[in-house]
Amino acid sequence: MSVEYEPVIGLEVHAQLLTRSKIFCGCSTVFGEEPNTLTCPVCTGQPGSLPVVNRKAVEFAIKLGLATHCRIAPYSLFARKNYFYPDLPKGYQISMYEHPLAEDGFIEISVDGKKKPIKIIRIHMEEDAGKLKHGETPETASFSYVDFNRTGVPLVEIVSGPDIRSPMEAGDYLRKLRAILQYLEISTGNMEEGSFRCDANVSVRAKGQNEFGTRTELKNMNSFRHVEKALEYEIRRQITILQDGEEVVQETRLWDVDQAITVSMRGKEEAHDYRYFPDPDLVPLRIDESWVEEIRRDLPELPEDKKDRFVNKYKIPEYDAEILTSTKALANYYEECVRLFPEAKTVSNWMMGDLLRELKRDEREIDQCPVTPQHLAEMLAMIKEGTISGKIAKDVFEEMYQTGERPGKIVRDKGWTQILDTREIEKAIEKAVQGNPKLVEDYRQGKERLFGFFVGEVMKETKGKANPKLVNELLKEKLKAKGKV
Ligand SMILES: [Zn+2]
């Protein structure tokens, strides 16, 4: 009898906070500057220097705690996490351990159309480490370089509960979390620049079993797709081990993008390996209830609320609302378009179809879209008024996307206006009928499928611009009429 297995996944996300200065000093957090130009005695750990916590960073972390339904701790404490690595000038990282800033919240994802809360165990603040760069040319191959610009950049670490049951759920959770960070405008959520990093704890167990299996920790996944792929691979690997009657080893494994496998990196690490202790240079963080309330009052509308509002206000399906609120910019685009052309479902259809398809193909975000909400609304109005057909509109949209031009100008320049003038259509029908007397006779004898042929002739004559509905009506009338052609 074969056992059915289920994966148990928990995620740890590090997100960079969008403050202008670092977490414990005044150095700039700008990305991409010359190495080691954004440093000072504090972030390079010189003896005698003292860290001072950045109030803005704390405010941002509280925002995230509130947005994920966490309890904000009135008292939290920075601790030293000791380990030696060349990118860590102090020999320890300032983080939070026993007393994190926020605890016990959740983020909702949708699974099979139902809402599923994923527990947030804790959110804590910490400083980032520097960046190692290994020599890439033959001359420098034996060297490693270190850049301390990133050292001391403020991070929040968000630790989920082991509530995730598939790689797809993991992807949904990450997208939701990133959307929340972006809605709050406290992080770019950019994975390529390392502003949003994810490690995953994964184990498998027989379905119905309560205890967790032995887990491994996955690292080095720098896109949502890689997270999903790495999890899929690791789940398969662990199931195979169990099926062979072997045991999974608790360890840290790296995702190897090129080979699409996970490889062992190091054995298990326990918290005591880091010898955490309270940082004596920093006073405990005492957070006033009133400050928390002030921040709560100023929270913007968050993805989940916006989605519910879209469903209620615009009467669009939940599926549409989920996608349209996936980023704030996309949601704004939608609302602006609906304001100008108040047919909510039509707008949604065009955005979810043509618009997002083009953007995805070009790997562009909505704020890089050459078609403005004004232009899209104008085009939809032209369809509604019958100036262009729905079919021609597809070409108009493509042209708008390529050139950034207004639809009115495109239609005029290309001569794509739909023919609604019945006299003009009748003229084309007359020509089609006159030119094919034999076929008209056949049609009248009962060969009804010839109708399509005549429609085709009329369309050819009008270069595809005749209103199809009018062509159908007028052509039927004409062919029905008795008498000589
Ligand atoms: Zn500094």
C-alpha cells in the first residue's frame, strides 16, 4: 500500500525597509553606489562607536505588524546574533530574538476560492550584512571583495507558521506579503535587487499524521518562480527518501538554478549556535500605545480590503478583483479607467486580457504601460458608440500599446472607422449580388450556407469596416427579396 504524503512549509522573508538612512547610523541606503562609499564607524563596527535606532524604520515595521494583524509588543529588545563571516564587520548582527517587535498575526490567501489564513509567528527588525563579491577574472579569481554599503540597511524578517501546504500556496503567500509591503510603501519588494528574500522550511509527512517530519531549510531562491520550483523539487526529493525507508537529514540546502536541484550546504543550525544576548549598546524599544494607534489610523487601504471593495462596488468576480488589486498601481489604473468609462466588467476584461498579456510579454509593470487609462477608456467608448468594431479594437489596442497614441488619432490615420452608413453598405451589397447572379439563385433555392460567401464579399468591398450587424440585416433582406437580380 502506498502512503500519501503532504508537504509542510513555513517561510521566512527578509524585506528591506525603504528608509533613506540605515537602521543604526545616518549613512544612505541608496542602491548601486560605488562599493564602500556609504559607510561610517557605526556600520563598519569600529570600537567606541554607538548605534542609535532609526525611528522611521521602527514606524515602518509597526505598519507591517498592524497590516498583518499582529500584536505590537510594547517592549522589544535588540540582540546580538554572533557569527563570523567576512561580510559582517562586527562579528555579530544586531537582530531581535526573545522579544520581537510584533507577534501572532496572519495573512490571508485564497485556496480553491476559499480564504485561508497563514499564521505570522513574528516580525522582527534587524540590520543587513555586507555583500561579498568574488573575483571574476583569472587575475582576481583568488580574491574576494567586500562591499559594506549594504551593511546596516534596515530589514524586517517575517516568519510564517508551518501552515503552507503546497508550492502554489507558498507563491500566493509571498505575492500577498509583497503586495502588503508595496501598498504600505515601506519596501520595494524587488527580489532581483535583494530587497525581498525568502528562505523556506520544508518537510513532508504522511497525510493524516500530526507530527511534522524532519525539515530542511532552502536558500538562494531569487524569484517567486524559483521558490515554487525549489519547493517542488525538495518535496519530491524528501518523499523519495521516505519511500526508500531512509531518513531526511536536517540541513540547509541551496537552490541550484542551472541544474534545477537543491544541494546540501551545511548541517543543521540551532539558535544556541548564535549565542544571542541583548545588545548592551541599545536601550529596549518601548512603544507607546498612542503611537501605534496613530500609525493604525494612517494605514492605507490594504490589498484584501481593496479586493472586497472592488467585488462589492464594481460587481466584478472575485477572481478579477484579486488580480486587479495585486498591485496598488494596477488597482489605481483600473479605478481611473472605470471612472472615465463606467462599465466595470468591460474594463476588467480588457485589462485582464489584452493589457496584462502585453505587459507580461514585455516584462513591464503597469506604470511602464504605454496605454494610459484615458486612452483605454476612450477606445472603449468608441466601441460602445459603434465608431469601431470589437474586432478592429484589438488592432487599435495593439497600435496604442506600440505607439502610445490616442485611439481617436489611430483610427482616423488608419481609416479604421466602422461604416454605419446603410447606403454605403447597401451599395457594397448591390455589387456583391450583381456580380454573382448564379449564386443568388442557388441561395434562394435553399443553399443557405452561401450567405457567408456574400458577407465575405461585402466585407472585402468595404475593407472590413462595415458594421457586421448591419451587413447581416441588410444582406438578408436583399437576398430574400424576390425579383430579378
Ligand atoms: Zn554608517
